[in-house]
Amino acid sequence: MKTITIYHGSENIVQNPYLLAGKRHNDYGQGFYCTEDIELAKEWACKNETDGFVNMYTLDMSDLKVLNLNSEDYTILNWIAILLQNRIFHLDNDISNMAREYIIENFSVNVEQYDVVIGYRADDSYFSFAERFVSNTLPLRGLNKALRLGKLGEQVALVSKKAFERLQFVEAMPVEGNIYYPKFQSRDLGARQSYRNEVVFSKRLLDDVFVLDIIRQEMKNDDPRIQRIVSE
């Protein structure tokens, strides 16, 4: 039996979370979003510049089906495909709309087959990087590097009734907004600064791949050009 401890940052104490309470347009669809990093949970609890709570739970992972989007089995394009199906993107040109259709068709993963999804949390910075990639203004190498540099955190999303049945509330701890809201802002600002310093001024474009290249050359998940870039 493998039991993990996870945390949910909120303005409220959440003793009895349930599946249908989650917002439909979250990163991986409707679910309960947590993290194994208590400091991240404290920041997320105060993201609206208020005091909050870190709700602590244990999750029995025995026989749960887990989709780990940060494992070697998947690429950042699988993450983008799931976001495109759930989050609201501002796609205002033909390329971005073609990209949406192509990425979903060729890189999407059926989240409904799983109980738990692990992957990046699309905070403001990460979401803006994703939009730039889909709009053909940020290459794949830049996207991959920006997400790694950002350190905005990995989330654990419970997305099935079975997962909720394995969840046990432990306690709720108060979090001071005047301490953790600035940390939340600083983390997002740091991601943007890393993007400007390490990605925007990068000159490695000749061998890079933009979303329009992926569409035109009909690249798939196992394409060596994609694999080479995401493994750097």
C-alpha cells in the first residue's frame, strides 16, 4: 500500500471535498487539485491576497490509475492538449485554431481513464506560455525551458469518484496572507523573469520547432525532433 500526503490551499477549511464541486474549466477538468508541497499549498491558499488554510489529507494510491504527465512517457505537448480541452484559450488567428485542433487530435490523453492526474499547474505565467506556443510565437524549446525554469509547481488532481473514496482529511492549518501572498506573487514574477532572461533572448531557433512546423510536417508524440527538444 502506498499512501501519500497531499495539501489543498484554500480560503476555506475543506473537510469533505467531492468531485462535482470542482470547476469544469480547471487544467485537467473537474476534480480536486492538491500538491505534495506544503509551501506551494500555502501560497495557493493566499492567491487572492487573503488569509487562508492548508488542508492536509492522506491519499491511498493502492490500485488507483495515475496519469503522470511529467513522466518520460509523455511530453509537454500532451499537457498542452489537455489544457486546450479544458481551459479557455484566447485563439484569435487561423494558425492558433488549426494548432488547437491538431494538438488535441494527435497529443491528447483521455483523462477519464484515470483516477489521479499529476502535472504542471497552469498558473498565469504557465498559461501565457502555453497560449504563445499555440499562437506560433513561442517555439517548443522555449516552452519546454520556460516551464522547467518557472518552478511554479506540480499538482496532484483527483478526478474520479474512486480517488475521492481513498482520500482522508487530517487537519486544516491557518495561513497568513501577508506572508504567503507576496511569495505567490514572487514565484510568478520569477517565472516571467526567467522566461525573459533565458528564453526570449535565446538564439537557438534554426533547429527549433514551432507549432506550425508540427502541423505542416504532421509530427506525432514519438517524432525524434520533438523528443530531442523535450529531453534537453
